[in-house]
Amino acid sequence: MTETLPAALRRERMLDLIGRHGFVRVGDLSEAFQVSDVTVRSDLDQLDQQQSIRRVHGGAVLRGVGIREPSFEESLESSADEKRRIAQAAAAVVESGTSLILDVGTTTTAIARALVERADLDGVTVITNGLTIALELEHAIPRFQVVVTGGTLRPLQHSLVEPLASVLLDRMHADLAFVGCTGVHPRGGITNVNLPEADLKRVMVGAATRAVVVADGSKLGRTHLGRIATLDEVDELITGSSAAPNAVSELRAAGLAVTVAG
């Protein structure tokens, strides 16, 4: 077989395929890229060393497939101060009259609290699929209008997902979306460990003029099963002081604007 792509580009496209399918066999990659099984295994070894994927018998899966998802309460205790600083940086860009989508999650819950604390804000419309977030925002009514998406309740995160969760979002367009995730990777993009939530997060990105990812430093360099967006489909990442400098540099080199909230 003849290798028709530079190795770096071929590996990037392999990673994209693995990201979209979750698991890909060596034989499938060999056929897709018209290279030998030996070449595919070498490429997968390189991606494994970069911690982009994990080699398994017969092929590869994204890193993080099969890991346990922590509950909302467990996540709330993790990196609480860092998430508060991220939230303050995110809330600072919101202006009166803004319409925004606020995704479910502990970092976005901190954003909700930071928004409520801003007494100068008025006429803000917040659309959310998080029950905890809706309750946090209740304190700001009538300055804020709070719209809950509806959908099926996921008890672990107190979130509303499909079916029906995207019906409202399909009929609205917001100025801004703050979207959480469990993985931000220069090649793997923005991902999430839970597939139903990842599906709705993807809709949120498309329903806003400006999509901002919020994630503490522990999420950088990770790739999980549910693809939310590629880096060029979001406008900015706001992360925290625990983010490894090399991870931030790699994301910026890949074209993503990164703000580190210190």
C-alpha cells in the first residue's frame, strides 16, 4: 500500500475518526488510509504516547472511555476556588440585556452565582438545562429571566437531556453560551464523558453567537467519548491556575483563545 498523507496529518485524521466512533479497529484504519496494519499500529502507538487515545485489543479508543462519572456533589468539592475564579472571569463579560445559555455543571453553577452577585446586571435572559443553576438564578428574578429547557432528568448531574431538551434550543439563538466539559485537547477537541450531555452541549454551541468553554485545569489534555466541538467551533476557553502551561500553549498554538483566570 502507498502512504498518501504526511504522518502527522494521517494521525490527526485517525484521532478524529476515533473521536467520532469511540472505538476503531486497526483493519478499518488500514483500509481508510490505504496504509499497512504495521503503519497503523505505529501511528496508534504515537497517539497513545501523547495520551490522545488508549490502545486496546484490535484497535484503539479515546482516553477516558469507561471512566466513572463523578456526581454533581463530588465535583462541587473539587477545585472549588479555581472554579470560582473562572466563574468571576466569565461573569465579567456579561452585559445587561444579554441572552445567554448556561450549561449544566459545577463551574457553570459558580458562574450563575457570580452573575447573581452582579447587582449592575439587568434584563439578562438565561437559558439552562441545569436544575441547580435555575435555583441559583431564582434569586436574581426579576432582573433576570430564567428559562429552563425541559427534557429528561439525569439525577447524577441534576441535568435535563434528550428527549425534548433540544426542542427549546432549536427555536432560540443566544448571544453567548458558557459550556462545560470533561476534556479539552488540541486534536481531540472539546469532549465530555457522558454522551447524552455531550449531544446537548453540541446543540448549545450551535445556538449561540459566541461559545465559551469553561473548564478547570484538570480537564486540559484529556479526551473523552462524547464529542462536543472541534476547537475552531468555539470562541474561547476560560480555565484556571492549575492548567499546565504546556497544555495552554498547545491549545493556543492550535488556534484556541485561552484565558487563565488567576
